[in-house]
Amino acid sequence: MTRTPRRYAVYLHLSGGQTEEVHFPTLETFQQWYQGIVNASGSGGFVNVPLSELDGEYLVVRPEAVIGVRVEPQFAALDDT
């Protein structure tokens, strides 16, 4: 039987050496958000990164500052982390 992740942790590795962790409820939600980064990378503008622990709060980064992305499915209950 296949387990279903409760959410996805996404680690953004930025050019200054920082790593930001954000969460998405589904892989499709992450993919839609990531398309915004890919499409905005040539424009030189900013992209909002939703901070999961704060509703309506965002981290704003330039798309070219994101040098790596790691996506990790999380199977544990939210209270277990």
C-alpha cells in the first residue's frame, strides 16, 4: 500500500548561502508556484515565497537568487514535527 504525504517541505538554497524551508500541501501546489519562478526568471522581478507558518506572510526573492531546490515529502502528522 502506498503512503500519501501530508505535505511537502521545500528547501530553497539561495545564492547568499541561506536556506529557506517552506511547506506546500500538495505537489501540484508546489509545481504551480515553481512555474512562477521559472517564468519570472528572465524579467528580473521578485517572486513571493509563501511562509507556511504565517498566513498571508511572504518572503520576497529574486528568481535568479534561487540556485537550488530540494523537495521532501513529509508523511508524519503536523504535530509530530
